[in-house]
Amino acid sequence: MKKNTDYYLDVALTAIAPAIWGSTYFVTTQFLPQGYPLHVAMLRALPAGLLLLLLVRKLPYGIWWPRAFVLGALNFSFFWAMLFIAAYRLPGGVAATVGAVQPLIVIALARICLGRSIRALAIVAGLVGMAGVACLVVTPNAALDPVGIVSALAGAVSMAFGTVLTRHWQPPVSNLTFTAWQLTAGGLLLVPVAFLLEPALPPLTTENMLGMAYLGLIGAALTYLLWFRGLSRIEPSAAASLGFLSPVTATLLGWLALGQSLAPVQIAGFVMVLFSVWLSQKSQAPR
């Protein structure tokens, strides 16, 4: 009984991360300067990583130098660059639906890289979750920008690889230190890319700085600390299924903050997503 209680507590704490990530699209479009996805990704990762490094005062060593940069690229640099490109070029619903394929990719990678068995319930949960996300966020007149679609799919693949490798590579340091290494490495990798491929940022307004502070401190430092803690305790496929909570948050923010309406099909999407998350956790829970 205690094992199950501990497991579901770990799941609940891990779920906080994707629930908060669901606010990224809202903050990006409402508070940040438009057209600078690489700069935004870099400024989200690097300051938060450096702040955490000042707290832990421990640098990577030996094999953890290249591993920190590989994970930093997968979980932050490449993933966030693709995420922001998709956010700027696609309606949030389309981007979320394409990204919802991630749990199924994680299931396949966990089988290949970690030798985890593929459970039928986990596959069903992934498919139900994708359908629920589509009902929740896709509108009939949603634009299908090819670059945005490819970016959203590439971001999902990158995050899936990062999720599995984060579970596979567990250094003998605290989750806070592991988060600091990855955030800093990911931010550093984005610096030359942002400055070479994008024009300089315009002067930031107070609104822009508040948005960046939120994405860095809450949407990166806090959430990834919880996420990496969860990956060290629960199966990657179970953690990945929690990502379906992001579009739920995004839809609720649109309803509460932007006055968007909720149609019956979206309410059905809510039910399907929550059922999918429950089914996935049930399939992975300790027996």
C-alpha cells in the first residue's frame, strides 16, 4: 500500500511540470516579442541554469560533461527552439496535437534503449490521449503551416529521446544539480545559434521581462526540477503521458484569460485526456 501511495505522490509532483508548461503558448504570444524563438529559448534556459549552478556550486565531471550537453540539447536547446518556432507558426491546438505523439515515441524508445516491455494499455492510453488533445484544441479553420508541423514533430522526437536518456543516465548528484547542468548546457548551445540566425532583440518592455522571468524561473527551473525528479522514480512512458496535461492547461487559460468558449467536443476532449492519463498510470503502477 505504501509503495502505491509513494508512486502516486511521485506522479502528482511530476504532473505539475507539464501542467505549468501548458502556459508557455499563452505567455509566448501575450507577453513576449514576436519573431525571436531562438532568443526566447536561450533566455529561458541560460539564466535559470546559471542561477541553479550558483546554488549547487558543482560542475559536471568526466563523462558527465558530454552527457550534460547531449541532454541539454535534447531537453532544451533543440526542443525549445522547435517549440517556439511551432508556437509562432501554428495555432496552439495544431502544435499541441502534433506534439501529443511524444508518449508513443517514448514507449518505443524505452523498449529499444531500456528494454522496457510495451504494455497494451499504455498504447491505448497514448492513442486516446492524442484523440482527446485533438478534440480539445484543434479548430476547423486551423492553419497547417508545413514548417510549423515539422518543427512540432521534431520537438516531440527530441523531448522523447531526452526523456528516455535522462532516465538511462542518472548521475550520482542531486536532481537540482542535474537540472542545473542541463539547463546551462542547453542555454549555452543556443547562444551562437540565436545570435547568428536571428536579429538582435528589441528593447524589452516590463511586460516582456516579466514573461521571460516566468518562463525561466517557473517554466524552466522549477518545472524541470520536478520533471527530472519524476524521471528518476517513475517509468519514462508514464511520465511522458503526463504531457497531455499541457494542452488542458492551455485550453483552460484560453477560456479563463482570453474569453474563449468551450464547445461540447472540447469538454469531451478534457474527459478523454484525463482518462488517458489515468489509464497510463494504471498500466505502469507497481503491483
